[in-house]
Amino acid sequence: NMKPSRLLLGLSGCSASGKSTVSRFLRDILPIKVVILHQDDFFLPENQLPVRDGVVDWDSAGSLDISGLIKSIKYLRETGNIPSDFTSKEDRNAVGESGVSEQTIKEIKEDMRKWVESDEGKSAQGKELFIIDGFLLFGEGVKELSELFDIKLLLRASYEKGKFRRENRGTYATIEGTWTDPPGYWDKIVWPRYVEEHEYMFKDGNVEGEGKEEVLKQMRVDVA
């Protein structure tokens, strides 16, 4: 039995940039096996999270079980499955509407199925796609993580758009229960941590500006 060809897609971007929506949209339209692993399922217990200026910091490398995530990604590549003892709490979190109707998704999926069955698309036959979505996959402090992906896509949202979406999100499911951002959390924690980890990829460190071509090429990251 030939081992199926497995592709690992790292889908990253700041909080509220649309990662989970895009992941689930791809799962809905692709006529091949698609598995999604959420980095948000790898937060440390709340009492082990870093604290900055008296506020719990969910948005830095120190808040994540990076080695556990790497182990799960390697297991996924090897076996084609998520570890059996793994439970996702991220799937309990609300994801914004993709803005695409069920009918359109159905039509796109049918078009994709026909394409995969055609001569042009036959290279996709037997492929399996594993999407890892997370706010910190290509950051400066997690280089050993970013090396694991075959395809890397950084979704961008402007400071204003990200702030608006995040502040309208409400409550998140966590290991222990739930979390609601305290007032000012976007400006105090979320955006500064995102900038800190990703400014090395952009000219003058401006994460809303132009990417540094040589860095993005070396990292094999596409910016959307």
C-alpha cells in the first residue's frame, strides 16, 4: 500500500485575521482528506501563562506548549491522524461566517471534484491536506515550528480591522473554562506581541507594510 502524499499547510496571522474561517472553508470545498489542527488547543494551563503588567498574556510563545504542538504535527505527518487522546476545545469557539453561502460551497466543491478527476488535476488525487492554524507559526521565537510546513501562508488584517473583530468576539473556550478579554487587551497584549514576533519579516518592522522579500523567500512564506 502506497503511503498517501501528505501536505502540511501552516496558516498563520494575527488574532482575528480569519485563519479558522479560511481553514474551515478549505475543508468544506476540497474533495480530498482535510484535517485541521488548531494551535489554540496548545495553550498552557492558565496558572502557567506569562503575566505582563498584571494581565495574563495569551499571545506570546511563552503561553504555548510548543513541544507538544511539534509532537502532534509530526504524528499527523507520520500517521495521517490527530493523536487519539487529543480533544479540541477550539471547535467550541465561534467562528465568523465565511460570507459564502452553502449553495456556493456546494458548487465550488463539485467544480473541485471534477478538476481533481481531470488530467489537469490528477496530481491532487490521493493527497491529504493537514492545516495547522495559529497566531504564532512563523514568529521569530518559534523557528523550529515554522520549519515543519510544506506551505506557509500569513494572513494579514490591519490593526483597526483586527481590533474591531477581536473586541466583538466575546468569550473564548479554554482548558479550564472560559476567557474574556479585559478592556484594552488588544492594545496592551495582542497587537504588541504580534508585532514583536513578526516585524523581522517586514520593511522597517511595519507589519502593515511591505514584506522583506529576501526573508519571506528564505522562510518560504506567502503573505496574503
